[in-house]
Amino acid sequence: MSTAEQQLQVPQSPSISMMVVLSSIAMVSGFLVVLVSQLTAPIIAENQRRAIERALVQVIPGSVSHEEFLLQDGKLLPAEDSAAGESVYAGYDANGELVGIAARAAAQGYADMIHLLYGYDPACECIRGIKVLKMAETPGLGDKIIKDADFLANFDALDASVDMQQMALVNPIIMVKHGSKQHPWEIDAISGATISAKAVGKALNQSAQALLPQLLPLMQQLERQEQQP
Amino acid sequence: MSQRRSDPHITWDSFSEGLWRNNPVFVMLLGMCPVLAVTNSAMNALAMGLATTFVLVASGYLVSLLSRFIPRQVRIATYIVIIATFVTIIDYVIQAISLDLYNSLGAFIQLIVVNCMILGRAEAYASKNRPMKSVVNALGMGAGFTFALLCLGGVRELLGTGALFGFDLFGPQFQPWVVMVLPPGGFLVLGAWLLLFDWLKQRREQKQLAISGEQTNAV
């Protein structure tokens, strides 16, 4: 590049031209990003809704439709009205009967937080299913918590009944060594994935201890909400 | 300017350069972070390769188109802004296509921004060539990158889980070689591929040397 050409290309004050170029490119790129974000936002929201729906069908067996509520200071609010609070999902069968509720739980696993969704069946006062939403456990070892059939069988009917005072669970959900499960509130751990399995148990215990005593007195609201419309 | 704009003709070589002779992974060893990190399954490798190709092509086109207007002092900053724009776009698009895929690729989609291969192409090729030629070259580079990722992802998934693209190939009695889908497996498989490619290269060079030697002898 010769100097004559360079002078031709770069105007009198180069810092102005730099600013003009940088800001116009930044503007164009901002426009592009906003455009794509706007275009894809409804699709992404729909994908997320479908992913939650799929998980809900899995953790609340027999449920057909679902509704999201938020639990805030001991009160249940429809999800649209409020942003703060803990999400609780109610699952209904084809007749609109409440068959179960689902909530999120999380605990520190081996690599990162394990986020999961679990379904609670008020009829048998037990946890009917779990679904891991997000995890970064070691493939082949820690990820047995989503693949191992024996481990998942723990959650066919995991006892989580609340005591008379409605303060806590009668029996805390605990993790026991692989093959020594005796009570319905115990989870049989996976050998080789103890930390990950323990995290699942801890997440369930923490969430159920905190949530279920609050939620059970409000059970009526969950049913009535569905029958109104 | 005439010096900067090298040969304007689009040849087969402007495409195939990235495929074989200057393969970004096996020859130039660029962009090793996604190469090692996301190739634990063939599907992830393919998605990562395609996403990177899109960013390469789009940013190559724009950089080549705008190269006359970009002052030299701010060219790197400008390239990064352009690249980051397309990375953000592909980030949204992948979220819209499949959330599972998005979750399994994790932060590595955003990290395409700092893939040195893309910045390297923008600086070394796109800014010196015509838009169409840059696009063709970027397509070749992207194809070479995707091919290399698939080589790694395929082998690692096959050995580590006994499946390819999620299809079980060996049946339940297969004992997976778990280390292959873990980070060390990435290094092992990459090393094996590099060994193979270098051996092929050396053999070709020796053959050429032998041919030219014969010719000089004949003369």
C-alpha cells in the first residue's frame, strides 16, 4: 500500500473516521442482533415451554394439562400475575382432576449444580418421578442419575409424607448405600456415582422439606383454579 | 491497492485449501478449544462445525466487503464486533432449533467469538480478497473444520459410548471406553489423528521427492 493511497483512504482526522466506522458497524450489528433476537424469541419461548411440558408429563404420571403457579410468602399466585416466588406446577388429568404437583430442586453435584424437576402425588404422599433439567456430571459415571433404571426406580413411589403439625417431612429423604434400601423414604445410591446420586437426594430433601409443608394447606386452591374456567 | 488484492479468480484451490492443505485443525492447529471441548459426540461436533462455518462465511463476506472502509488502526476491533454479531445470531438460532443441542454445546457457542481461526481468516484472507472469493475460502475452511470435528467426535462417541449420532452400534454387551468422552480422550484422539495426517503428509512428500529424484537421474 503506497502512502498516496493511504492518504486518499484515510480522511484528514483519522480518529473521526475510526469513530464513524466503529459506531456505524456497531449500529448495524446491534440492529442485526435485535432483529434475530426478536424473530427467535417466540420460538425459543415455545421450545422452553415444550421442554417443561415434556418434563412435567414425565414427573406427574397421568397428567395431561399443566398450570404454573408461584408460591410467595405462603400464598399461591397464578404465574402471570407475579414474577417473584417459587414456581410450582400443577398437573391435571383429562377430567381436570389434580393428579400431582411438580417443583424444581437443585443441589451441588460433582461438577456443577444439578437442577431437577420432581413430581409429588398428594394421593400417596410420595414423589412419583424426577427429571434432571440441567447438569454437568461426568459422562459414564455421574450421568447414571438420568440413565440408571435401578436408580430411577427409587422415584416410582418415594415416601414424602408431611407430619401432623405440617412443619416437615415425617421421614427425611435420605440416601443409603447401594442395595440397602429398606424404607420407602430411602434412596438407593448408585455405586460409582455416589456424589451425583447424593446430590439428587439432597436436592429432593431440601426442596420437599421446605415446600411441601407450605404447599399442602393450599392444595384446595390448586384444584379450584382449574375448575373455574 | 493492487498489491493487496491478490489473484481475483476463484479457483478450486481457494475452496480446497481449508479442506486439506491448510486444514484449520489438522494442519494449522487453530481453534483447539472447541475442538477438544465439544467433540464428545458426533452430533455436537457437527453442530459446532456448522455454527463455526456460518460465522466464518458471514464474517468473511462482511469483512471483505467493508475492508476498504475500515481504518487499519481499528480493524481488529471491527472484525471482533462483526464476528460477535454473527455468533450472537447463531446462538439464538441454535436455541430456536433445539434446546437440547444448545444445552449440550453450553458456553462453547459464545466462545466461537474468540476462535482464532475466524479472526485469522478475516485478517489474513477476507480483508485481502474479493467478497465472493472470501466466501468460497471460508466455506472450504468451515468444511475442513467440520470434517476435523466429525473425525474427533465420531471416534470419541464410538469408543466412549458405543454409538454414533446417538444410534447404538455394538449392542448392550459393549463395554464403553469412558475416558474417550472425557477431556483426556479429546487429547488422545486428536493426537492419533495428527499422527495419521502427519504420516500421510510425510509419505506424500517422500514420494514426490523420489519422483523428482528419478527425473533428475533420468536427465
